Amino acid sequence: MTIEIRNAVLADSGTIANYNSLMAEETEGRPLDPDVIGPGVADILSDPSKGRYWVAEAGSELVGQIMVTYEWSDWRNGMIWWIQSVYVRPEHRRSGVFKALYQHVERRARESGACGLRLYVEQNNVRAQNTYEALGMIDPNYRVMEAMFGDTKC
């Protein structure tokens, strides 16, 4: 199977939103509101300052995706790219799709002068953790915490 990685375009937004919904249900048992995720994907595809998506195609079929957002690090005086919204269709897993997406993002991050890559992963998702470690990522012993504001559209 030949995998092509390309920039996502607005025409991909429906598929990307669907894949995000499938990923959220699979990893967190959480349904995503289509009235939020659809416009959210369209917004990032329309405004590269928010981040960007790349998609993996096998033939004419979109089989995977990856998104990055950016964090400025004053400690490093540089940008860190956060990997998010990773999804590979189940029938294409363990076939090199994620590796191709990851290597593409890593290459682009290095070319841009970014300091490195980060992502968060569910604590119980050992399979994903093993995949990330096989690509050279480490566990820096940070714990992600959040405060989400229920009174906003988020």
C-alpha cells in the first residue's frame, strides 16, 4: 500500500470531523457534537495560525489524519508542536499510516525550526504509548491538567 501525505483542505473537513468523532468515541467513550466539531475543523483549515492538519491517502481513500497546534516555549525560545486529533482507520492500523504521518510532521517541524514535538495520550492506551515510544518519543513525567469552561461553546 502506497501512502501519500498531503495538506488537508477545506473539502476534507467532513471526513476529518467524522474521524475525530470516531476517535473520541473509541478512546474516551465520548460523543462529539457535530455542530461544534464540524465548524471547529473548518476553522483550523481556514486559519493556519490555529494549527494545521495533514491527511494520509491510500489511492483516493483518506485513511488517516494528524493535526498540530503550537506552543511557544520561553524556556527554549522556540515553538513546540503538539500532535493532536490523530486517527487511522481501523483496517489500516499497523500498516505504517501513523508512522508516515508522524515522520512527515517531524520533518516539517524540524524544517520550521521547532524545538520538538509533544502529545498527550490516555494513560491506559498502552498500544498507542508503545507506538510513540517506537518512534523515539519519551515520557517526560509531566501530567496534563485542565480547567474547561462549561459556560462557553468549548
